[in-house]
Amino acid sequence: MFRFSIEGEEWILRFSPQVSIEEVEKQAIIMSLLHIGEELGKFPHGSAFIMFTKKIGAIIFDVERMPSLILTVSNIIPEENWYSQEA
């Protein structure tokens, strides 16, 4: 679990038990979140978003605003497991 601050809001970042990544990757996720900045505060309670990084893959975040500002990394999907379908 990590704590960080963006735009005066104190956030907690936690990782779902099924997510197993190295400490360096966790730090990279935090740095990526800091680049999002104020956009992070626009997500309502119960929503989710995806961040794509070249090194880690697609990172899925769940947003909680009550009782605290909490982001949970619920899953990480490496790029080799991405599939897209052209409609």
C-alpha cells in the first residue's frame, strides 16, 4: 500500500492480491499516476479506468472515494494479451 498526494488530495494506492509485480513496477505506476494529476480527482466513486504503459501493460484501477480516496490496481494485462477487433 502506498500513499501519495495530488492536487491537495491524499490518495491510497493498493494492489489486489492477484496482482503480483515487482517494487520497481509499483513505483512506475505511482509515477504514472502523478502525471495524470488533477484528472484523477474527476473519477467518481465506484468507477474504473485503464492506464496503458509500454513497460507494464494495461493497468486497471478501481476508484473508491468513501471512506477514503483509494485506488486499487485490480489487474494488469501485459501487451501480449491485448486483442482488438475492428468493427
